[in-house]
Amino acid sequence: MNAEQLKNIVEAALLAAGDPLTVNQLLALFEIEPEAPEKADIRAALDQLAQDFEQRGVELREVASGFRIQVRSDYGPWINRLQADKPQRYSRALLETLAIIAYRQPITRGEIEDIRGVSISSSIIKTLQEREWIRVVGHRDVPGKPELLATSRQFLDYFNLRKLSDLPPLAEIKDFDKINPDLFESLEQDPEAGQDAAQPLPEETEAEAAQAVEAADPQAMDAVDGEVEEFAAEDNVVPFTGQS
């Protein structure tokens, strides 16, 4: 099998799969071949594909779950017109909650509320879990054993990220007019600050929760940015830490 044929097979597999494929998954396609390619051959084919797509409307992108072929974000406005339904829109409250989890994970619901200054509607957490953008990775070893929330591999895939350290710096978010800049100033403070506040939090109003922002897409979430330690992938579960 020559390099051109291998490249074409890899391209066809990525187009047919529907989900990202890892190098090992691509390698498994050739298990019964008498002269199966090596990992280095697969990576070379991927590199060549990426070069082939440089001047085209699609691109080869590596995300947390592997490699995929996708439409370049520059052409999103035209491609979106193919959709019969309008793109999903998310409230400012939901995007702020997701941003806090991305930067402070693992984090409890109470700690998110301390940062935002309002209590979180249960529908926000439910929506994020239904989208499979967040997951429970353990429980805080304090009275009540609150759940620890963290982002998932699907979160990284959806927003075109390979790992959490690919998120942009927090400083870039402060000028993002669709999310409260004061929120991100709080994120840069000591994580322990404000966790002992005794005053009850005001319930978030339906009007605020319904305030729509731009449709969530890779470009919009480029604003969800910051310095974070790389969190474990899908099979890394955070144990009880006994720390608050």
C-alpha cells in the first residue's frame, strides 16, 4: 500500500466515522492487511491530509477524542443556512456557569454560586449535563458531600479543544461584552475567597436566565479562556480530597 492510498483510506474513514478517530482506531482498520502500516505512517497520512485541506473549506482538526474533518469556522454563516432549525442559543447564565467550571474544575455548585453571586437554576446544570459538557467526578469531603463538577471530553470536542490548556488566557475574556467581566475578575482571585460567606444568595430570575447570547460555536467559545491545569481525561476520576 503506497502513501497516497493510505491517505485516501484515512480520509474516507474520517468522513464516514461521524466521530473523531484516534491514531490507534485508524491503525485498527489495517489489522488483517499483510503489510499493515505503522503509527508513523498514519500520522504522516494525517499530516498530508492537513496540508491538502489548507486552501479548502474543510480542515483536519485534532480534538480531545482524536482527529476529525470539519467545516472551517470561516464558512459557518453559510453552512448554518442549511439547517432547518435555528442554532441553539444559550443564556448568559449558562455560559458563565460553564466558564467557571472550565477554569476552576473540579468545583461544587455552591462554589460556582459564590463566584457568580446568585444561585444557579437547576435547569442550567441539567442542560450542561444533557449536552454532556460537564460530569460529576467525585464529591467534596465536607458535610453534605457536594458533587464535584468538571468538563468532559465532549466539551473539548465541541469547542475544538485538544486539552484544557488550549483555552485562551483569562485576560482576553474581560472585554467580551456578552459575559459579565466582573465574573472573570472573581475567577482570577484566590479560589478559597468568598467560600465562607453566610448570606443567602438571591435566586436567579427567569428574565436573566432567558437572556440569550450568541449561538454556542467554536468561535463564540474562544472567549471562554484561561490558565488551567490540565485535568484528567475521561478515565481520570477525582477522588475525595478532604479539601475545600
